[in-house]
Amino acid sequence: MVLSSIAALALSAFASLAQAKPLEAVASFTVIADMVSTVGGDRVHVKSLIGP
């Protein structure tokens, strides 16, 4: 019973993460912005202060 309650709570936490807005990130250079974008994927929106 306790294990099923823990599993239900864990699944509901992952469902809310999937619906969350992407994180906003600002990088100083495009190289760093590319790394952040690659690591974050769809979960992050990256802007670079200095263009290519």
C-alpha cells in the first residue's frame, strides 16, 4: 500500500515536469548557448548576448 502511494506521487511529479514551461537561460557567447541548448533540449530556451 505504501509502495503504491509512493509510486503514484512520483508519477504525478513527472507529469507536472513534462507540462512545465521551458527554463529561460542567457549565455554570454554562442558557444556556451549551444552547449546549454544541447544539454537542456526542449526544457530550456537559450538567448546569447553576443551574436556569431
